[in-house]
Amino acid sequence: MAVGIKVDFLWYSIGTGDFLHSFFSTICINLENGKWGSNYPVIMTKLYSGLLTTEDQNEAKKELAEIQKELSQLLPEKVVWDAEDLSTTPPWGNQISEDVTSLANYYITSDRKDLISVMMEAIDEAIDESVNLEIKSL
């Protein structure tokens, strides 16, 4: 099932639910010592639950920038497919593009865009329009 970010009438494609869950799992295990939401409560609890209200968007943007910085220090081999089952691996295994140099640029959407950049763009749009941002399944 495809998931994406909805901002008012705009749609930002992400990919599958498993793919998006992997992004959050990677953050949890590598940047939060396995404690979901401990360092990035807005991104990891509010955005992950599917709703980022106008009140939380500026903080989400700050958290996402820090996440990007921290993930840029980690090699792609540190990817986590599922924080609840660390034995699972991405469906493509370790067959990744040479262009992937860190976990910051590991996640590419179904539209072939950098996931963190897409999330930043969606948050900026939500701030500009003063509307909530939602993660939705199609």
C-alpha cells in the first residue's frame, strides 16, 4: 500500500508503509538508543502517528534538520528495516546505489526524491499554508 504526505490539496509520494517505517526505525535504533521518541518527540511520535499540527511544525523542522545531520554521519550498513524485529532486512538487501553514501541519503521516495528533502518541503508548505500535515495511505 502506498503512503504519502498530504498538505491541504498537495500530495507528496513516499512509497510503501514498510519503507517509511524503516526510516523511523533507523532513527529510533541509531539516534535514540532504541527508545522511540526520546530525542525527537515531534517527528517520532506526532509525525509518525500521521498528524503534524500547525503548532508542531517548526519544531518538527528543527528535529528533521538535526536527524539529517546525524544520519549523514552513519554508513548505509546501519539501516534498520524494523525496530521491533532487528533481524529483518530491506527487500533489496545490501544492493544499493553507489550514490548512497550515508543514512541521510539512503531513503529515496517512489518518485526518486530524497525522503528527508520531501519531508522538509512538505513541512515548509504546511507552515506557509498554515495547515496540518498528514501521513496517509492510498
